[in-house]
Amino acid sequence: MARRLIDRIPNKRAALARVLGGTGLLATLERIAAARHDRPALAVFTYHRIAVPGVEADPYYDPVISATPEGFRGQVEALARRFRPVGLDEVHEDGTGPPPAGDHRPPALITFDDGYRDNVDAAWPILKAAGVPAAFFLPTGIIDAPRLPWWDQVAFAIKRTRCPALRLERHPDDPAPIAIELGPEPPPPRRTAAIMRVIGAFLAHEVPDEAWFLARLAQAAEVAIDAEALGRGHFMTWGDARRLAESGMSIGSHGLSHRALGTLPAEAQREELVASRRTISERIGRHPAAVAYPYGWPGSFTATTTSLAAEAGYRLGFTSREGVNRPGSPGFAPLELRRLNVGTGDTPPLLRARVAMHAALGRSVV
């Protein structure tokens, strides 16, 4: 059957963004958003890693890579032209402070979650060169004692295995283990599909004992994984974090152990929030004003979580709910701020289109 024309277009979202820009519809959406509201919306962009994805290029979990270094450079330069970059200290419970006279650009904040080493090596020089601030949210327990997280261990094992097939029990009594057929020389998409299948089992809470499963995976894949040694090269140090803070970047909390806070008892949530804030205060020399909830989707944080965050001393809380933030509008909550997650397919025009649609329509179709 002949492929539809639309199916022949690579990266359809980016193509649609180009059409919106080329026809003037994007500028129209931005004018609509400006006309409807007295105050511009704050766009917050979420990044994780800055690296080159691929089975051969990187041994870890590709979806955590938000942009290549060159892609990130283009995004930062474009955002600095179209938006008014703000630092975390410029974001308040009632929005952002007044812009410089004559600057009508809407505010935007760049954030990084997880504390990966490439944030320092790849992203920081680009941010400094552009004069753009950013906030880095750190899981303090991982920075204290680096260890490769489960998603990267899964990817590492499956990217490196030479085994043509894997049979993976989710737990000791699993009646139907995950069966993965890779073949003798699997193409990258086949390895990627296998990784996503195992990641899906974790996200569906089918793996009750993380350590047990990861040990079995490494054994089945015949891949040695020194999670501590790999983690030390994968995450930034407290020295790196201090240098970021001294250069004008902001350091915030991403919890203690990168667990979904909303799934924990209240006392455990309190410990995650309080201990991580205390550690950052001791290591950086200033109290963090904000927390980014690990995972950040509904269920990974709750009303109890946000209440405990306020009690712990956080002014702001960042989620992974898609959207922009408009102070004074119904539903605006400083401890439930929305963000736009950035992926490797997000071009500068696409990021601009996503912001415009959320600001004008309350949702995005790209």
C-alpha cells in the first residue's frame, strides 16, 4: 500500500511548526495570547541530559537525552532572542518581576533535572556564552553517593549484550518472564524496542525488587555493570554544583533518592524534602527555593506532597505537567508549576510553537 504523504514527512511536529511560522499563524497565536491577558505566561523548559543519543554513541537511556550539544546551543540562542531568560530567583509566587523597560518578550526559565555530569561539561559552557541563567535540580542522595540509576542500567545492559535472546523474570515467581529476541547482530531499533519493553515493566510497577531484577538482567545479558563506578562518571559532584551556583546558576532539590514522592507515606515524603533541602543548604551555602518533583506527572506528587514542600520551606514546586504558567489565572499554583519537556526532536521553531499554543489555547497539538 502506498504511504500517505504525511507519513513521508520526517519529524511531523517540527514540520508543522515550520508551517505555522511560515504562514504567520504562529505570530497570530502569540498576539492572541498577549491580547487576552495582562501578564505574559512564564514558560519553563525541562532538560535532562545534553549528549548524542544512539546505541553506539551513548551507552545509557536515550530518552533522557534532551538535546545534542549543537541542538542545545541553537535552542538557547533562539530562546534568548524570542523570550526573556529569567533565573530561578526572578520567579516568585505571583509570577516574575517586571521586565526591563522596553523589553516585551515573555519570560522563560531553563531547568535541568537529575544532576547529570554533561549538564556541567556540555550545557553550562553554552549557557555562559549566551548569558542565559538556568536552574539545576539535584537528587542529593545520588550526588552524595553516585550510582547508575535503574533506567540507565537497563539501557547499558541491553545496548552492550551480545546475547541473541534474553529471558527476564520480573520477580522470582514470575510465570511469564519478559522474552526478548535480539538476534545475532541486532539493528539499533531492535535494541531500543527491547530497552523500552523493560523500562515499561518498571513504570508499570511490575518489578517489586529493583536490585534483584537489575542483578538478574546483568547476569542474563552477560554484561558487567559496576553501578557505583559508572555513576561517578555520570553525575556531577558537589564541587560542580558549587561552581554552577557561583556563576549565577540556581540549585534546587530533586528529592533525596529520586523516588516518586506521591507514592510514599507522608513521613517518608517529608524526609525526602527536608533532607535534600538541608543537604543543598550545607553544600552550596544557600537555602534552595524550589523543588522539582521526581517524575513529576500526576500521582508522583499529591496535595500532601505540595503541602509538605511548603512546610519544608520551598516557595516553588515544578511538575512535569505540560503547559505554561500564568499568575492570577484559575488553577495557578506556585507549588505545581507546569513545564515543557524538551526532547531531541524539538527544534527552536517547535519549542516556540508549543509555548504559543499553550499560551493562546491552553494546549498544544505539536
